[in-house]
Amino acid sequence: MGDIKHGDANVHWAEKTFGNGKSRGITVKYKEGSKPAQSYKMTPNPHDDPWYNKNQGKFYDEAATELAKLLVASGATPATRSFPRYGKKIKVHNVEYTLSGS
């Protein structure tokens, strides 16, 4: 778990396990917003990247920062902002991940 700040947005993140416990993703919560937390499964599986296995905190900080950038771009005020829907792609440590719900 951790917290990041991008612009005026404070985001809390936590690692999320999917399915059989081998697939990984992230849950993010916008602290200033009133919407519930959003969870994403990340494809390809981050475990397939050797860098992830030794740098999990950095990985999730980077992923949360990329999601916060999309959040801030989605609206001018906390009430109008939301995290991206499934199907969006983010890049973490030079690997592109597709975000899905399960």
C-alpha cells in the first residue's frame, strides 16, 4: 500500500490479486473524490517482468501515478474526475499494461 500525489490529486493504492492468486493488479482510491475505489487487473501479468519482482513498491507507485495523470485529465474538479474505464493502457517501467476488471 502507498500514496502518491499528482497535481492536486492524492491517490491511495494497494496491490490487488486476481483469480488464482498469480495475476496482479492495482486498486486506487482518489482521496479528494467521493467515488469508490477502482480495481484493475494488469495484462501482461506484472510477475512476468523481473524488474517488478524486485521493485514492487516502485512499480505500484509508477502505476498509481499513471492512473492519477488520467484521473486529473478527466475533469477540472474532484467532483467531475474519475479513473479510466477498462481497456485503457498505461506504461510502467517501459512495459505497456492493459487495464481490465478481471
